[in-house]
Amino acid sequence: MNDQDRQSARAIRGTHMAVVRESFVREVESSEARQRLRAFLTPDVEDAIRGQMAEWLSDAVLALRVTETSLREVLGAGRFKAQGETGSPTPHRSADLERSIWTVDTKDPADLPVYGYAATLGDVRDIDGGDATRRTLRDTFGSARVILNDSLRGRTTFTMHDSRSLLESRAVAPSPITAPSHLSWPPEGDFKRKNLDWCGANEFFELQILGGVYVDDIAQVLFDWEPAQVTKDALGDVPFAVSD
């Protein structure tokens, strides 16, 4: 399947791409990690968690971080590639597990999630108000922060914290960012957290974007420092700026 066909399929399927399987939700609800929370997570507390996450996510930007080299590759290819396409071993995510979580019913690896994070335009910061979290994300993923169009919200799910081990252990279940579930808040999550950005280095809100992320989906690119001229040339008409 080529990218034109994929984009046509995306338009037809729409928000149905970001549906989490009920079977996986049931596995999470019955897992040992969630069972330990039953005494604490009363219906009132669950309602409060859902409401808090909905408030934080309502005006969050959808973003990915990449190196300048990776960004140029994306711009040349026309889209971000899912891990199943690139074969990147770090961090390893099982395509079979991903298909058991989301209603991805094809064998096309491009239908698997592209992972990003939700934050304000100011980006995430550490619990002391500094920029340690931004530095951690930059060191891990790259200096280019790609801000995506809000139109992707309808096919985006999220979990609080990096999801890889949490999904493997059935400790969390992703939910749409437009309809958060308390199951997307991990058992070890900070229930006194102040806001979306105020977090430790691994506690950002992870996004899982279904149906592909294309260059046309990019609203702007924010760099942590002045990008190389070759990167500016590759951006073409894509808006960019250097963050404060």
C-alpha cells in the first residue's frame, strides 16, 4: 500500500482508528496492578482523575521530538514511520501487542501507532520548575519538537507516563485524549500532580497516534537551538522557530 492509499483509508476510517479493544481494557481492569488500587479508587476518585486529565489535555499541544537528521528523513519521506517499519530496537515494542491493544486489523506496519507526547507550548519541566525534563527529552529523542495539527486529536490516545512496560504488565489502558479514562493513569502516578507539565523526566503524557503522521499534519517545528541550514532548506514551507 502506498502513502496516497493510506491517507485515503485514514479519511474513510477517521476516529475509528483510535479505538482501544474492550478485551484489553478488561485485562487491565482485572490485572494485579489495578486490583491493588480498588480500595483507593472509589467512583468519586475515578471521576476526579478523569476530570483532571480532561482539563489538562483540552488545550495541550500534540508533539513529537526528533533529531534534525531524523526530521530531514521525515520531510523527505513525507511522513513519520512507525517502529515496525524502521525496525528500531530501542525501545522495543511488540507489533502483536500493539494490535491486541488498538483495533489495528491490517498487517501494514504503517497502521501501528506513532508515539509522541502532550504538553503546553512551554514544554514539560521538572518538579522543581527547571528545564531538566526538556533536556532529558532532547537528549533522548532530539532537539526538534514537532507540533502537530489539532485535527489529529480524533485519532490519538494517551497514557500518563511512558507506556511500554505499563502496557506489557496491563497496568494501564490507553484512552482517547478527547475522552480520558482513569485506566490511563498508572497505579504509581502522582495523585498530587499540579498540572500537565509539572512532572519528572519519565512522567510526561505519552500520545499514541493512529493512522499515520504526515508532513501535512505538522503545524510547526520548534527547535531548542538554531537548526542547520540543510534542515531549514528541507523544511520548505513548514513553519519553524527557535524556542526560548
